[in-house]
Amino acid sequence: MATRPPVSLPKLSRRSRILLIIAAVVILALLLGARLLDTYVDWLWFGEVGARTVFSTVLITRVVLFFAVGLLVGGALAISLMIAYRSRPVFVPVSGNDDPLARYRSAIVGRIRLFGIGIPVLTGLIAGASAQSDWQVVQLFLNGTPFGQTDPEFGNDVGFYAFDLPFYNWLLGWLFIAVVIAFFGALISHYVFGGIRLAGKGGQLAGPTRAQLAITIGIFVLLKAVEYFFDRYNLLLSDRGAPLFIGATYTDLNAVLPAKLILLCISVICAVAFFAGAFLRNLQLPAIALVLLILSNVLVGVAWPAVLDQFSVKPNANEKESASIQRNMDATRQAFGLTNVEYKDYTGKSEATSAEIKADKGTVPNIRLLDPNILSDTFTQRVGRENFYGFPSKLDIDRYTLNGVTQDYIVAAKEIKTEGLTGNQTNWINKHLVYTHGNGFVAAPANTIDRALKDANSDGGYPIATTSDTQNPAGAGSSDPNKPGIKVDEPRIYYGELATDAAYAIVGGTAGQAPGEYDTAVDRGYIYKGSGGVPIDNWFNRLVFAAEYGERNILFSDAIGDGSKIMFNREPRERVAKAAPWLTLDGDPYPAVVNGKIIWIVDGYTTMNNFPYAQQTQLGQATNDSLSGTTRQANSSINYIRNSVKATVDAFDGTVTLYGVEDNEPVLNAWKKVFPGLVKPSSEISPDLRSHFRYPEDLFKVQRELLSKYHVNNPAEFYAQQAFWSVPQDPTQEGGVNASASGIANQPGYYVLATAPGDAKSRFQLTSSLTGLQRQYLAAWMSVSSDPEDYGRMRVLRLPTGASGATQVDGPVQVQNRFQSDPRVAQDRTLFNNPNVTVTYGNLITLPVANGFLYVEPVYIRQRNQLSYPQLARVLVSYGTKIGFAPTLNEALDQVFGAGTGSGVTPPQTGGTPGPTTPPPGTTTPPPASGNPALDKAAGEMHDAWTKYKAAQQTGNYADQGAALAALDAAYRAYEAAKASPPASTPPTSKPGG
């Protein structure tokens, strides 16, 4: 039969080839240029933080994986194509003049190198690009360490499941991909070149084609046998029992596990059959092997486990699954750090006397009135001073010992807030060279407000927030120069939570050349002399950063000279994430003053999702609650977590330091081998730094979620779920900004300084209520200590159940309902029904006091205008069935426990923060004429505004108070300005004619 002559594609002209080459170079430059630019910038940044080993190790691992996997997949395809091409039939019949395969054959033969090399190279590049992101799996395999504990089924060390098995699964996955791609490459090639012909009855298959395809399938089946071998270990992570428990079920152990071994043997036999079929003239033996493999998978691998599960296990699941549930309970407690929880039965009584409350010297005096999630705007307006300073939307809580007294404080770093810049402040020089840093550490006692609201001569209800900058010599946390506050040697803050990606700062340089940074101490003459930042005083780096940020001013500005540096990646959590990419970071970094320096503390977790039998937990879902202002965790699945690292970021120079707090934690030890010297041992943690460590919130939320189930010890009781607890909803949110489709978001944990039952002293601890399963009554109360001497000590107070005849204790939602339905709250129309005021309920804290539970909730008000800020207006207190509702905590306690209770235990809620508590001069009496019209007018306006303010206080009208205060402030400014300017003189009258 005649063959059609080869048809070649039209050749390109020399000019076209040149244009195509130029276009390819331009496209390649655009694709690689940005990546190379980012790589160089990262190299400079890692050099700044002293972590270039991280950069180089990750880069080298990624490059090796890129080429290794690319070579594996692309090489397998190249070999398959080469064999198919060389074994192609010599003569290929043509079906007709329009046979499309003939044209394809001609095109391929005419450019055999392009197709034979280009396609495998392109495939290898795609595969390598996909595989290089899995560098952590490979590094953990190479540097894994033993856990020192074994799984209950095979007796393997847990390190095998943590470090080895993920790598084997990953490697098998890529081997499967390589074989499948090679198979289809051979299949298509043989079809194009005639080795496979569909004409005739059943088609025709050339001998070389049959051999190559049979061997390829045999390799695939052999890999399947290896997969069956490792699947036995993967059964310990089975989700057949989900959502109740994770791990090998009765069916897995008694049906699936034997099936894996049977299928392994059958796969080996089938692979041998395919290899033999490569040298036989027919495919009967491979076909029989293929049918056997499919049938055995259906019958042994699927049908038999399903029958056993349906007719034997499910009717007796509480008994059959008992051993697996016990394994799951033991493994989950171990994997999530719940093995040493201290449980204590607690009465939760509903009555307490005034004497019992007064006898509590550790909890009641430290009751927190300030909600850090509400007071950011209050801090901004009262201590923020200039418009370009600000605070994160969520403030933080920490404890300090001042003048011999340990107190918890609402703390914040006064940062530069580029969004607050206005007018000419937003030009490039001001934004990046002048307004570069914040200034000061702010602290306010968490249990104190500035004045009792019952005082008619006060506009109190605000925190006593003081700052450590040069405007307050006493330091943060104190307004009395005779009582030193928190000592800060360097109050300047270049690295903080408000530093966005675009908020780079250019600092340093030669004095007189640089414009000078704004600073509360030296105005605009400050020149940075710290070690932070990347040098930008050479033309190459200037060009690089000009291209990186798309800003030509970096290249041409005369303000950048010798010694200039650029600061970027300034957000603390971002810096730690780049320096330690293997850590999962807590969503809420917080500032602390340590040895006179302001530092940011970031909690780092080592996590994995292959601890045998441990419960899988969605990290994002478990840590989601009603709090705003924190970084939400990705909803990744984990079944092991440890707070193994405490990271610090220096607010002045950006130094990143990692401390290991669990030196023997296996996952951390593996990463120490990957990046030697990066994590410092716990012995290098200073006592001052350790005293500010907090038990991290995200870890607490994960443990709280699991503890609500895994406090149960009996497998049958666990299966019945009759004793499970629930994390309560946050009743103060009324839907909440983070409410999910299932309802209101969870109530967060609360840091408090309190004395837990059985303790002799107050401890800084993280606490939470737990309610009955899908019920609102209080079932338990848990706390975890943050004090250095017993850090991480977890205690749970268990309340008696209704079955024992005990009275149920109201949970947070029930208490909030009673608060809002109380007649006094309903009758306070001035507070709650004022259209000019927004009412916000603060954190509802649950405290164990006098063998019962005391609930305390601050109530804030806020004027409905843009520049208003929250003010503490009332305090709600509940104990048993009694409710207190008053302007101060003292009065609310008196209402619940009797007169004199509050004054006997709580600190005086007075202070000396600046405010209109003392009338400005000339406001109490009508001012006499001074001869200066402007001064007299301003004094009269001050007198009128003060009179209106006092009247509004008497009636409790907060809207009128706010308007009067605004008028008073404007009049006082005008008064001061008029007093500083002499009265205008009357011009002389000119005489006619001269």
C-alpha cells in the first residue's frame, strides 16, 4: 500500500526567527526578573536578621527538589518516548489521502528533537515547580528524631509516622505520576507511529508496543503493591470512625488490614504477569491478572469491610470500637498536651456572704474592668497625641510588678500609623523618611478607671493610661513621678503591628543630608543609629529597591546617602514567619518591656497531622472566636501541636530571636537539625523575659475544644457523648463580627490575675467557661497558668451534674440574658435608649470566688460621631441569682453582697489623668472684662460651656456632655490663644490737612 509523502511545516524566515527569539527573551526576563529581584531582596533581609542559613537551606532544598522531580518525571517521559520512537513500525499503512496521523507523523519526524526533548523538558519543569514547595517533607525525613513512644498496633516509634511515612507517601505519589505520564506518552506515540492500529476486528498491537505498555503497567502495579504495604500504617490515621474519633477502627483492623496484605501479594503476582506478558504474543495473561486485581480490590478491599462494618460492627459499635476509642483518647491527650490536667470537683454554690468576698484577697481586688478589645480608640484619643500615632484594634494584657505590687495591665505600643497621616504628611518624604516610628509603651491598670462615675463633678470611666515616652517621666503604668512606672530605656518603635507591607521606612544617613525623623524628644532632628534595616547607601541597592517598590524617588532622592538604611517586613509576626517558615504562629503578638527594651513576643507552634490515633482538628475552626484584631489561623488539619518556641522581635532594631521552651520536643529537634543554631535553648531565656510569657491563646482554644470531649475516661461513655461539654458562645456579641453560619462565635479565653481554688497567691492565667453539650448551664471552668513557676499548669473545676441533685449554675449566655432583662437595666433609658450613644458590652469574665462563680461585665458607651471613643459607664455583677448594676464595681458588689463589700476588697477607682475634672480658670464665675475683646469672648464661651456640661452631668445626658466638652475645649483653646496675643491697639486718627 502506498504511503503519503511527508508533509513538512512551512519554515520561518530569518527575521521571524530573530523576532521570536527576542520575544522569548523578553518574556523570560519578565518572568524571571521579578523572581530574581525578590530573591535578592530576601537575601538582604535574611542577612539583616542573621538567618541566611534559613534562606540558603530552603533555596537549595527547593532547587534540588525542582531538578530531582523534574528529572524523574521528565526523564521517565523522555525514555518512554524514545523507546516508542525507536520501536515504531518501519512501514505504516495510510488509510487515505486525508489521513491526519500522516501529517502528525511528518511534523514530528521533521522536528524530532523539538518534540522528543521539548515535551519532556516542559513536563519536567511543571512537575519540578509543583514538587519544590514540599521541601519541609523532605527535610523532616532527612532530619527526623525519635519520639520515644510507640504506636499501639505495630510498635513503631511515632517518629516513623511524623517524619518517614509522609515522605514515603510523597515519593510514591510522584513515582505514580511519572509512570502514568510515561504510559500515556508511550500510548500516544505508538498510536501516532502506527504501533497501535484501530482498524480491523479488535485492532492491532505491534509486538514492541505490547512489550513497552505491559512493562509500564507492570511497574505501576508493582508500585501499587508498595502502596498497599504503607497503607497498613496509614490505617492508624483512618477517618472511618469520624467525627467521633480518628484511628484504625474495628473494621480497619479486622478487615481492611488483612485485605491490604492480600492485595499486596496479588499485586506482586499481577506485576509478574504483566512483565511476562511483555514477551508473549498475546495479552491473555496480563488481562487475567488485571481482572484478578480489580475483582480482589472490589471483593477484598471494599465489599468485605463494608459487610463486616454493616452487620457486625454497627449493631455493637459501643463494644466493638471500645479498644479503638481508648487508643484515640490516649493518643489525643498525648498529642495535644492534655495528659497532666488537674481535675477538681467544685460546688458552684449560689450564695456568699460579704465576709467571704472580703476574705478573697487574690481575685476580687484584681477584677478586670478594662476590655482590651474595645479600648483601642480610647487609648488613641487620650494618649495617642499626634494624629500619626495609633494602636492596633485589639490591645493586649500583661502583668508587671511596680513598687512591690503585681498588677495586670492593658498594654500597647504607641506605633506610627501611616493611615493617620493627612495633607502634606502623606507625601513620599514625610511618609517614608520623617514619620518613621512610634514612640512609647502605654500601660493602664486593668482593674482601675480614672474616677467613680457617681461623682457628679467627674467625667470618669476611662483607663489611667500613661506612656513611657519623654512626655511622662514617671514611665508607663504610673502618673506619679514619686512612684516610677515601667522603665523604658528606648521608647522608639520601628517594628510593630501597624507596619504594613507598603510602610517601609528609610532611616539613618548623614546628619544635615537626611530630613530627620519626627520624634517626641528631638522633634525632627532625630537620626537613627540602630542596627535595624538593610543598607541602601549604594546605587545598586537603591536601584533594586526602586524597582521592588516601583518608586523612582528612592533612586533620585538626595536625602538618601551614606549610612542610609531601608526597613521593610516590619510587622513582628511577618518577620518571625519569614525567619522560621516551619512554625505555625499564634494570631496575637503582644508587646512587653524586657530589661528596658520594648519587644514583641510571638508564640510559635510545631504541628503535624499524622500522629497515630490522635484526633484531627481544624485549626482555623477551633481557634475562631468573637475577638477581632487578631490574625486568623488557616483552616488546616492538625492532630499534634506544641508551643515549642517563643520568638521575640526588638521594636527598635527588628532583631528576631527564637527560644526553644520545650528543648526535648521531637519536631523542634528535627528543625534544629535542619537549621542549626537558629533556635536558642531555654537556658538563655532571661528571668525578666520569662516573667512576661503568656500561655498562648490559639493553643488554649485548641485544647479547650478537645478537652470538652477528652475529659471523659470511659470509652463507652465517650461513645455515648453523654458527658461531653461545649465551648460557650460569646453572649456579648449579639451575632458578632465573626459569627459563623451555625450561630454566634465562641467566647474567647480571658487573661486574668486571680487566685484559683487551692492556690495561696494570685496567678496570671488564661481562663474559660465550659457548658453542657448544646446546653447553656455551666459544666466546668478551666484555667492555665502563665506564671514562670508553674507555667502551663492546667486546672479544671468540674461542677456537679443535674443528676446528682445539685442546682445547675448559670452559664455565660444565661447570665447575659439575666443582665439584659434586669429591671434596672431596662429602666436606665439615659444609657441604653439614648439615640446619640452606642452601648457596648465588654468581656463577660467568669471567676471562681467563695466556692461559687462571680460574673463581671463592664458596659461601655460611645458617642455616635467619628472622633468619639468608648467610656466605661456601668458594671454588671452576678453571683447566683443576685445581680448588681452600678456605675462602679464597688457599688455593684455592694448590691449583690451587702453594703461595704466593694470598698473592702477593690482598689479605689480614682486617679489623676488629665481631663475636665478641674474647671479651667474663669469658668466657675462670670469673667470680668479684661480690655481684650477676644479674651473676654473666649472666657464667656468657656463659662457657658462649663455650665452646660455640669447640667448635663446632673441629668446623665451623655450626648449633651460630649457636645459641652467639645465646646469647652474649643473655647479654652481660643482663650489661650487670645491670652498669648496682645489686644489690637486703636490706630491714631489723622488730622485734616496733616
